[in-house]
Amino acid sequence: MTQSKWLDAELKYDSGVFNKHQVVITRGQGAVVWDEQGRAYIDCMVGAGVANVGHSHPDVVRAVQEQAAKLMVLAQTLPNDRRAEFLTELVSVLPQGLDRVFLCNSGTEAMEAAKKFAITGTGRQRFVAVKRGFAGRSLGALAFTWEPKYREPFGEAVDNRHVDFITYGNLDELRAAVTDETAAVILEVVQGEGGVRPASLEFVQEARRITKERGALLIIDEIQTGFGRTGKMFGCEHYGVIPDGITLAKAMAGGVPVGAFAMTAAVADRMPAGGHGSTFGGNPLAMAAGVAALRAMKREGMAEQAREKGAYFMEKLRAIGSPKIREVRGLGLMIGVELKEKSAPYITALEHDEGVLTLPATPLVVRFLPPLTISREQIDQVVTSFARVLE
Ligand SMILES: CC(=O)N[C@@H](CCCNCc1c(COP(=O)(O)O)cnc(C)c1O)C(=O)O
């Protein structure tokens, strides 16, 4: 079969940073995507946790079509009906008190904003982050990203001397690291890139207690866990904790790029006017998609779907009983299967031989991030395929 002209062009002109798969995906609907030959794949990658509502959700598509014909471009200094609608919808689902939002266009931008608001919000400059944590690829967010491979190529440009890294779950290290110089503790309640690792209840609750006690902020990174993924609207709800700030992106607008840092008024009010900004943040097109996506999530009970289907999915994965599986773990439909060997060959076999897209999360883990709307029949197909490639 001659190589696709689309693949040719992408390989020829792309920057080269990505390990390109040898398929060209041209269409998606719900939990399925199709390549240019018309082959179907059940998508448990969804752009690394973006299409929670499924590919091309009809409400999101309609909202984008209508808004595109009406108004796409508007600076955030000019108020807009869609943006006001989105902010109202978002605040209505956020934990109590997180009612001031900085809008941007990606997770790493949300983390950059969080860092700046934490500094002005406390007058402090130091941060506590967690080993295996992933906070984004920009130079500021990379300071909170633990894995050296993400940081080393850039040398001193990634300055993390103001960051104290602690072991995920270690209460003694947490208590020792948070001081009266700490602006914020930054953590994910389920480490996504770090291997799908849910935090313990006491770790998250102690982070909340100790930051309050010492005048630091607790910022929870919900970029991957947010919007129903873990079986509740936000992962922090499983822990009975309300942070001072939450970083958000990925699934927030049904697939259209949006990022946000949601915070308390106490934090927001201490940022000098004009202290941050974003050209595309809060643009009417993305806002219209976001309103449609948030309303669909609520109307279709997607967080509850994730809770129920996640339990089913993990039970079926555990029932495979393969000697190659060390552990099945996760929360809701954020699932990781840790193998006793490298996961890459199995991820490749799932794609090529079985028509199932998954992604890694550290070298031994196969990560499943399906749309929350995936059917049980599709889950059964994925599990059957996974069992087959493990044979
Ligand atoms: C193919 C590709 O570019 N993948 C992305 C996948 C990133 C997935 N995680 C993003 C993320 C980010 C950064 O989010 P963004 O800038 O990629 O939108 C921040 N915090 C958490 C907890 C996150 O999970 C990458 O390798 O940088």
C-alpha cells in the first residue's frame, strides 16, 4: 500500500518532536475514530483525555457552527455573551468558593497562570511539587514537572530552584517542605502522565490542612482528572477538599482548546491589573463549545457514567488474569494497567491488530482514557482485545 499523501506531508513538514503513528485519522464520532482507509478504532486515547463527551458531540458541533457564523474573535477586554455564559456554567460546577477564573487555551497556560496568581496571591516565591507530577511543557510549568527527560534538554532555562519536590503520598516530606516561604503546593489527585496513581485520602487532606496552617495555597491540577473523568465532576471531590485554585483544560470545551485557572477571590484580587493576559483566552468560539460541553456533561450525567463504567471496566480488566499484569488501578474512567514489562509493544499491537487506541503513562503502564460516553459493549471489545494481545 502506497504511503498516504497526508502522512508524507506531515512527516515532511512537522517539527519532528512527535513519534508519529503510521495511520491518518480523518473522522471521529463518539468513542470511535476512523482512518483514511475507513478502518474504525475504539478510541481510549481521546487526545490524552480531551474528548470526555465523545468525538464531535452534536451539541458542541452545533454550538461551534452557530458561533463561528456569528463572532469568533474578541479580546478579553471586550465582554461577550458566550464568555459570560461559559463562566457562569463553569462556576456553577466548580467547588464552592472557586468563583474567579483566568481563561487561556491549554493546560500549561493554566499552570503558568496559577504560578503567577499564587506568587501575587501570597507574596511568596517557593513551591512544593510532587515527584512523578506533570504540569505542562512550558518553561514555567516544567519547573513543576518531575521527570528529567522533559526538563534536561533545556538546561538552566528550566529553573526549578524555587521548587521543593516531595514523594507522592509522603506526609513527613509534605510537612517538612511547606514553610512560611511556600506560595503553593501543586498536586494532581490522580497522577496521569506519572502512571495513573490515585493519591491517598490522608495525603490530600493533609496538604489542605498544612497549607491553610502555614498560609500557603493548595492548587490542584485537574487538567487530566477534571470534568467527570474520575467519576466526579472534579477529582478533589473524592477527597472532601476544596483547594484555593484549580488548573483546568483538556475536556472543558468538548475538544475545542480552552484552559483556565479557577481560584478564590482572595487570590484573584491580589493580582495587579494587567498582570497577566491571553490573546485567544475566552474567545467566543471556544466559549460556545464550552457551554455546550458543560451542559451535555450535566444533562447526560457523565461523571456518574464514568463512575459506573470505570468500576465495570476495571473489574473486567482484573478478570483477564494475565500473568503479565502487575496491577489495574485508577479512578472512574482514568485507568492504568501496570505490566511486568514495557507497555509500548502492547499499545502498538492494540492499535495495529485490534483497532484500539490507548496511551502509555510511564514505560510499564497502558493507560485507558475513553470518552465517558463509551458503551459497555465497546468496553467489552477493548478488554477482549487487550486480553488477546497479552496472550
Ligand atoms: C502528543 C502530545 O503532545 N501529548 C502531550 C500530552 C500531555 C498530557 N497531559 C497534559 C497535562 C498538562 C499540560 O496540558 P497541555 O499544555 O498539554 O494542554 C498539565 N497538567 C496535567 C495533569 C496534564 O495531564 C505532551 O506530551 O505534552
